[in-house]
Amino acid sequence: MIANRKTVPAANPASLAFRWSYVILPVIILSLSVVLAAFFYRLLPPESAFHFESDGSPDKWTSPVAIVLWMLLPQFIFAGLAGGIVVGVTRFSMRFKLTERPQIKVEKILMLMGNMVAMPQVILSFAMLDIFLYNAYQIHIMPLWAFVLIVMLIGAMVLGRFFIQAMGWGQTK
């Protein structure tokens, strides 16, 4: 197994330079969340519901400013975290020799690491949209738990495919 690995010189900084493709999903979701908040903010009543019972009826209320703040702040944190992870890994990798397996490239790992942060961002964006839609039009799209389950299943499929590719299973030798 170790015989398959080849050493990649760490002196080639261009191979692991920061690329926007490594963090494109978190940046897109952050941008869409900001646009969504800007659009719906004018439609929110002075006392807006932000917490709901299992039947969909609201049970906790707050101001629109607090809702937007508490929904956008984590989005900015997650997007910054994605950028920090990618920048940190690219800079840290220049100090060490990387081993490259023929099944998967380091760039794919970085793209997965940076864009994986988009999963909680998608869930937060859905929760924000649901809060906005309820306060503006008194409707819910679907239960949050169902949406979270769908996102986790999609994430598990992506990670499963990545794992199978990394392990080299299913390849003919």
C-alpha cells in the first residue's frame, strides 16, 4: 500500500495556492443569505417569531434586527472558518512533503474541506428562510428536522463517494 505513494516536493507553492473553488459554496451561501435577509427585512413585523412548537405555531418572539443578526452572524463565521481552514492548510502544507495517492489529489481534499462548511450554512439558511416566510406570509416550507435529514443524507453520499475514491475501491487493477 505504501509503495503506491509518491512524494511531492513541498517547494512547489503554486500547486497548493489558495483558490476560490476551495470555498465557493460557503461564499455563495453567505451571499444568498445576505440577499435573503435584505429582501425579507422590510416584511418582518416589529415582533417576529423565531421559535416554533412542533405543530408550527410560534412560541418565542424578538425584534427583526435580532433575528437577522443571529442568522447572519453564524454565516459569516462559517464562511470565515472555511477560508481560514483552506488558507491554513495551503500555507502549512508548504512546510512539509506531501504524499500523493493516485486515487485522490490534494486539491480535491482541500475543495472538500473548504466546501464542507456549506452543510451547516445551508441548514441555517433554510431556518432563516422559514422564519422569514412565517413572519411575512404565515407559512412553513417543511419541518426543519426533515430538511436537516435530507442535507445530512446528501452529505453522507458525497463523503461516501469521496471515501470510496480515496480508498481505491471499485477500481480495476
